[in-house]
Amino acid sequence: MNTFPSLARFTVVGLALSGCSLGHSAGDDLTSSNPAVAAQAQKVVDLQQQVDAQKKAFDDQKKVVKNREKAVDNQQDQADVEKKKLDALKQQLDGAKQNLKGVKTQAKTQ
């Protein structure tokens, strides 16, 4: 097994995917008269399209997560408001109970 061609192909693909230029684009090599060059250029183009599609999918998913985080934050804010309302009503209830005791005590003394 000759590892040099594999290493060379790996290097070409790596350079193409990393955005490094070999002097022209892989698209130019698609029409090469050398079948090996054309085939490898097609692989580079296909992989670049897959990378681009995956990056878009990743970016889209990050947006979904960010939107969900915002929704959770909004729900938490709403829950906090409801908790404050509950606490205020409990204080009113406690005050009303104290007033009831006072009214009962006053009614007994009269």
C-alpha cells in the first residue's frame, strides 16, 4: 500500500476545506483531463458542500436554542411576577386574619 498518494489526497482535501488555496479553486479541477484530479476535485467540492450545509444546520440549531432560552427566560419572568402576586395576596390574607382577630376581640369586650 502506497501511503504517499493517500497523504497527498488528504492534504489537498484538508487545504481545500480549510480555505487554503492551491492557486485555483477545486471547481476548476473538475474539468481536468486527468481523471484522478477530476475525481478528487469532485470529492473536494462535495465535501465543501456538506461542510457548508452542516455549518448552516449548526447555526440554525444555535438560533433555535437561543430562542428557546429566551422563551424560558420570559417564562421565568412571568413565574416571578406570579410569585410576587401570590406573596402579596398572602400578606393581605395574613393582615385580614389579624384584623378578624381584632374585630372578634373588640366584639367580645362590648
